[in-house]
Amino acid sequence: MKALVLGAGGQLGSDLARLVPGAVAMTREQLSVTDAAGVRAALERHRPDVVFNCAAYNPVDRAETEPERALSVNSDGAFNAAAACRTLGMALVHYSTNFVFDGRLDRPYLESDAVGPLGAYARSKAEGERRVLAEHPAALVIRTAALFGSTGSRAKGGSFPDRIVRAAREGKPLTVVADQKVNPTYTPDLAEASIALAASGMVGLVHVVAEGCCGWDDFARAVLTECGVDWPVESVSTSASAGVAPRPLNGCLGSERVQPLRHWGEGLRDWATKSRRGA
């Protein structure tokens, strides 16, 4: 598989670039998906079989004050990748999020459930996946949730487990929301599944997350336990947290199309082992 990874500087993108032999990895600094001509030129130059679009604008709260920027990357940028792939006859794997749902169901959300984005970030991601599939019906859009990984974006503070462990070791109080439920998903597991699904020729929408769903507070406690850090975590409600953007309380995903990845606790154990080794 000849692959080109857009957004290769992040957690998922770096894992994809590592797992696909000979993949062309392009970070945001090397190529912004908002540059339509640049995206097409890169695809024409490298001629990949498949493009993995991991590029995204992810600061959920900041998006409330700069929604145009979120749309520029998450919608316009996604469309640019889809249009170039369709024109050049290339497969596309694009990533979306559990945030496209409003979180009011009492069960995990499935691919057939209607979206209901609550905030600016969520709306930009929902619009992005809609435009990708309208422009390139043979694309694969993978919705996932609560990503954490052992590589990528550590210069920006790392993933949730990195931040939890660092705060605990610095003796900072930890208050973590309890009423937002998610499937914490280990990015190497998601990357491997993405490669397999791309190779299988699957198209359309699919939910790919780890097995199991938990509150962020329970995830934080599991992180500290795996890392051997004895530090309390105070559970709080979303209404008492500092978040600006509205978030779905039920962010759990299920699938009508694929089996879940291994349980999030197993991915966390691997993350902790690699973190101890400095990987």
C-alpha cells in the first residue's frame, strides 16, 4: 500500500506513518489541507494508493471563538482532500469524531443514528464528513473517540494520560468530569484498524473505537494506577467544569459494521509500558 498521511505530526498521523512502510508523511507545517492546490500537487507528485487525512483543528473550546478557523480545516480542508482524491482516483480515509452526536441517547451511537452537533468544533466535523462523502462517495470516514497515544503532539502537552500523570507528579489537584462517557481509544490500535479497513476496500461511515466506555474520571484513575502514581482524582459534573463548548454527555460509540478494538484498558497498559520506556 502506497500511502500519504496528512496531519502526520499528531498522535494518529504519526502512528499511521510509522506503521505503513514507505508512507509519505506530511505535517501541517509541510502542507495545510486548507491549501487546495497544494493538496492536489502533493497527491500528483507522490501518487499514493490511499490518503489518510488526519489533519484536524481540535481545540474544542477555542473553536467557540474562532469557528471560521475550525471550518477552514475540518470542513474546507476535508473537502480539498476528498476532491483531489476523487479527481485522481485515489482512496481516502478521513477521520471524524463522536462529537457529531448530541449525547442524549441512552446507548452507544451507531452509524445509522442522526447527527446533532452541539458546538462549533462539532459542527465543523459534521460538515466535514458530510462534504467528504458527498464529493467522494468511495471515501471511508472513520468516527472515533477520546484518542490517546504514545507518540505525536507531546510538544503540545501530550494526550490525556500524559497530562494526568504530569499533573499528579507535580502535585496539582485533579478534578475530572464524571458524566461525560467515552471509549478511550489507543491510536496505534486505531491506526492498525484503519490500514486493514483501507486495504479491505470499505467505504462510507464506520465507527472504530476501543471496547468499553467510561467516564473521564475513571479513565484518569486507571491511568494513574497503570503508572503507579498514588494521587486522588476528584469527580465533578460537566456543569462544574471549566469547559466552554457544549459536549455530549454520552460520547460512546458502537458499530453496525465492525467489531470494536481491544478494550481500552489493554491499550492503556501498552501506553503505560511505552511511556516508562520513553517510547
